[in-house]
Amino acid sequence: MNNLDDLFRQDAASRSSTNPSEQPFDKEAWAQKKQELRQWTYETIDAATSSIAQSGDEFQRYLDVQSRFDRYSVSNALLILAQRPEATRIADFDTWKEQGVFIRRKETGFYILEPGEEYRREDGSTGISYNPKKMFDIAQTTASQKREQPTYPDDRMRIKALVDRAPVPIVINDALPPEMHALYQPDTRNIVIRRGLDAGDIFRSLAQELAHAELDRGDGRYSRSDFTFHAYCASYMLCKQFGVDTSSFRFHRMQEKLKDIEPQQVRAELTVMKDAAHDMARRMNRMLAQQRQQLRTEPAR
């Protein structure tokens, strides 16, 4: 990676220090360097995918990154994991500059992929090219000292946001087995939850069962066992995003779920769980934003 960065820096330096008429810009060489960088990102994504598929700890680190960047694709979350796993807020150089923020000296960026132009494949279908884009984390900028600790809603508001506009009804039932806190039932399309749980257990169990409801297309063919791991991971990401304790989650057996699967298929499975968590988080954030707006507009008593 550093070698590729050096190539770009050397190329820029040579253009600035040499008479353009003596050494014109070599478009083909520049395109080749961009292609090398693009290829590096693809190889890095595959390597990161293989790594998280073999280690429960590394898989959990990926989920932590994806929960912080829930709008980013799985591939870009893997690129962040491989290069800057502690990142919390990222932007390119120009975006930081527009905000009056500058990159600290000697800081080096890292790369994600952004959509480029459409192109026509040999089979006639349309594809999208992706280009590497250099990013910087807020900790690498002059704004790093201004970072604030995230603020989370209280337990009641957090659960209220979680169930707001839920895709299925939620009912309280004391007939669940002792080891079960909540259960999504595909046949009746509802969620049953046990009475008397503490706030953390309510959120964790409801998030997991709501993920099942999100994943069920309602065609009568949904299998809980096929998506138990997806729902579990979606619940974890939602807990991380909204400040719910995650110490009870375990991923040491996740290799059994992803073993003997090609990297591209692993990323497809990760996308399923990421999309479920993102859809739930989007509903929660919409409700919480409306609540904050209401509190701002209410007259003081």
C-alpha cells in the first residue's frame, strides 16, 4: 500500500518540478497506477473476508466497524477494518476542508471504493465500475480534539424507537420456555416476548426477533434456522449502534457458519445481516429525530 502511495506522490512531484513541455503528463501510466490501486483494494477485501471467516474475534471487530458505518457497503467496511479499524467518522480531503478542518501533517489516508461510471458487460448487462477514494478519519484531522462521546437515548426511549413501526405485532406471553426471552413466529407473523425482562434483555431479544421479521418475505417459506446467525449479528450491530451492553454475545463458533464459502458469498451473507440492521436503525433514528424535534418545539413550562 505504501508503495502505491509513493508512486502517486512521486508522479505528482515529478509533474510539479519538471517543465511540462519536457515531460508531459502520461495518461496511460496514471491509469495503470489507478488500476493497480483498484486491484489492491479488491485483494484487500478478499483477504479481510477470509480473515473474519476464520476468527470469531476478527469477525466481531468487523461487526463493530459495520455498526459504526452502517450506511457503507460490506466491502467498504472490510476495507476500513483492514486499514483503519478504529475509525469513527471519515471523509475525503476536500470534504474535511469544506468543514474548515484540515489533515494533520504526516497523516496518511486509507482507501474505500466509490461508484464510478456504468459500463456494458459482454453479456449485455450493465455494470458499475468502482474507483479507490482516499479517506481520513476525524482522529487524523485538526478536529480530533473536538470529538464528543456518543449520546444514547434512555432505556425506555430506546425500546420505544425499536418497536416503532415494527413490521409485525409484538405481544407479551408468559408461556415461552425459560431460556427464551422472545420469539418470532413465521406462521402467525408476530413476536412473542416474555414479561419481566430487564431493559437490556428486552432490546437484545427484540432486536434479534425483529431482524427475523425483517428477513421474512412473507411467502410462507421462511426458516428461522437458516437465518438465526444473521438475526443474531443484526441484533449485535444494533446494540453497538445504540449503546446497549453486548458482553453476552459470542462469536467463537461462527466459523461453522462461514466455512467452505467463497469470499464473495461470505460478503453476500454479511450484506443480508447488515441490511436488516440498517433498516431497523433507520426506523429508530427517524423516530428519535422526531422526538428530539418535538422536545425542541414544546413550550417551556
